[in-house]
Amino acid sequence: MRILFVTPYPPSRVRVRGYGFLKELQRKHEVTVLTQCSSEQELSDVEVLRNRGFQVIAVQESKRHAALRSGRALFSNIPLQVAYACSELFTQAMHDLCAQHVFDVVHVEHLRGIASMEQFVHTQPLVWDAVDCISLLCKHTRVAGPSLKVRMVARLELERTQHYEARLLSQLRHVVVTSERDRQAMIDLHRKQAGDLNHSDDALDHKVSVLPNGVDLDYFHPMPLDRRRFNIVFSGKMSYHANVAAVLYLYQQIMPLIWRQIPEATLTIVGREPPKAIQLLGRDPRIEVTGYVHDLRPYIRRAEVMLTPMVYSVGIQNKVLEAMALGTPTVVAAQAAEALEARPGRDLLIAEDAPEFAQQTLRLMRDAELHATLSRCGRRYVEEQHNWEMVTDRLIDVYQRAAVLHRVENAANVSDCLKSRYSIL
């Protein structure tokens, strides 16, 4: 297939979903990447893709211009992040590409990606990888966000984003998300807009597919490193508000319960761009805040336990899958575990609140057999359920449905035009 892969930022090892799909698609298909760039790091990520043999068209635009678009959207009904990403330059680059080439399918990633591509919904065989239901994220954030500012923005964005996602869903034929919870949230949005929450629509049910994230199993593999006794790790992009909320909850509510039993326990927080609230935690000698690291694998592999006490979340937590792939036992918040098919007690452990997180962590630190079981079975689960080759095969099925439907509709349109012409004659 000839695939145009459209993303609002260059896929990389940090932005793993697009990167994982691209690596697998490249094996059997011709792939062109169209992406936006607004920083030196993103331009560097583009060069990495080009060095891997991808044709990449990068549209550069300053963050200042994007921020101005968001500012102008404050008094509209457009979601701020849609306004932020909606670029005339990006849309024009898409026009130019489609004028020069015929693509079997156009893959558009994320809400920010589709922001500049709406006008191609009916003219191209388009598959929208929404990844997560962003209005569901807004709904959780307005209640549990880590700061007043974050909660206020979520309140402002919620209704706008609900209407926007529902409208997209009414127009698009092929939508992909990472979890069943996000899929159901998308379907509920559409039904709410239609005014019938109980209405069953088979076409709607079939247009939204669940494709979980995969893991690069060659890169994330158990390494021969000694464990750091009583060390707990949390990893993730620390500029993301849900991760900030999780770390503050971990430090304030869970760690004191663990320190009562094991005073020498330590916590390592790994992830780029930690805000001041997280950096200040490093003043505690039991806490290490790394900031950006070139390779996060040793930090996760050396830890005795990975904790992911997400106060709120959507989609799939990559940090959980990567820790399991590295053989580090993981304790996961119940709502985050819903996106997985892992077996509690064998592949991972689940906790509902701070006392249970502490209890499960202490259990793992004291029970060598349980620790070994979760290490071994967690890795096996990821190999069986989150292999990029398997997930990408399912994505190809969606592509093929989109391509066939587009050809059929084009043929029908041509036939209608010919009938109209002959009837006039």
C-alpha cells in the first residue's frame, strides 16, 4: 500500500505510537510522513526518520504563531488545542502532496493532527487515529488536575472538545483508539449529540476500532543489571499534567505509608521537563528527580517496583508496558489497568487507593517468588498482547477497509455523474 502518515509532531521513541506503527509499516509498504515541527528537537527527530529511509515532509511553524491561534480561539467554540494545531501551512502541504500523488490510505494521528485535515475527510481514504478520547481526559482533569490553572483550562475545554469530537465522529468512517474505555466514550459522545444515549447504531459501533499500543521488544528487554534494593520508580513525560498529579499523589499519600515500614525506601522520578512542583521533591534525600535522560531503561530495570498511581488517565499507559517488557514488576491504578488484558496477581498488581498501593509495593519487596513471577509473566504478556507486528496487522485491516470503501464511493460518484450527463443529452 501507498500510505500517507500525518502527525502533529515527528514520531520518535518518546512519541511511541506513531514510531512503532511506522517501523512496522515500512517493512512491506511505501510510507510518506507529513509532520509539523516547532522545535530543534523535533527537527532532529525528523532527521532520525529520514535516516531510517522515510520520506518526510516537515512543515515548520513557531510555537508563538500556534499560541496566538489559541488565544484568538478563547472566545470561540473551538477547542484551544485544535486552534493551536490548525495550520494553513500544514493544510497546504497536504493539498500539494495529494495533487502530486495518489495514496491508498491517509493515516492522521491525534486530535491535533486532524485539526488541519478536516477538509480531506470526504476526498481521501482517511483513517483517524484519535489515540485517546480527549474530552474524557478533560472531564477527569477538571476534577483532579494538579493545579487550579490546569483544572480551569480543562473546564473551558470540556464542552468544546465534546462537540468537536462528536462532530468528527459523525463525519469520519474509520476511527482508531487505544482502549475500550476511550472507544465507548467516543460512541457516547456521538449518541449524546444525537440526543439518544440508548440508541444502538451498528455502523457507529464498527467505525471505532481499538488498537492498543505496542512495545519495541528488542529495545525494551530485561537487562543484566542489579536491582536497587527498595527502589521505586515512576517514569513519564513530566510536563504532562496527569503524570504530575500521579507523582504528587505518590509522594504525598503513598510513600509515607511505605517509609513507615521501610525507611530506607527510595523513589526515582524519570522524565523530561519536570515542573517546579516536581523538581522541589528532589530536596528530599530519598527522592531522585532525573529530568531528561538519554536512556530510561536502566532506571526502570534497576528498580524493584514500578508504581503508576494515575489519579486520572485515558488510553494505555506506555510506562506500564515498558516496565513489564523490562521485567520490572508493576503496581497499576485500577482505572489504568482497565485498558489492559493482563491478569492481576500474575502479570501485574492492581491498587485502588494509597493504602493498597503501599501494601502491594511492600508485598513485592518482601516476596521474592511473587517478584520473580510478575517479572517473568509481565514480559510474556507484553510479548503476546503488545507486539507491534500484531497490532500493525490489525491497523492494515482498517486501512484496507478504508481504501476499498473509498474506491467504491468514487466509482459510484463517477457512475452518477455519467448518468446525469447522459440524461441531459
